[in-house]
Amino acid sequence: MINSDVIEACLSHVIGSQVRRAYNRSNYLEHRKPVMQLWGDYVEQCAPPNTFPKFTLGED
């Protein structure tokens, strides 16, 4: 199960009261990476074959 604070961070939602936001300064970056990978995998699975261009990092 994914922490609801991480989900809200992925969606860029403002969470909690001002007091809670003051104490919770985490951006959950390391927790968000696997969530966003799951989402990307899901989107690719839903798309028809050969819809997305193939990108490679570090090559021009």
C-alpha cells in the first residue's frame, strides 16, 4: 500500500493544516520514484503498441 502523503505529493496536492505542513517538510522524492514508475508502466500497458517514441539517455 502506498502512503497517502506520498500519493498527495505525486499529485502536487497541498495536504493537512498549516501546522502539519510546517512540520512535514518532506518532498517524498525517494518514495515518489517507484510510484511514478508504476504509473508509467500502467500508462505504457494501456497504450497501443508502438505509440511512444523510444528515447535513450545520453545520446544526441
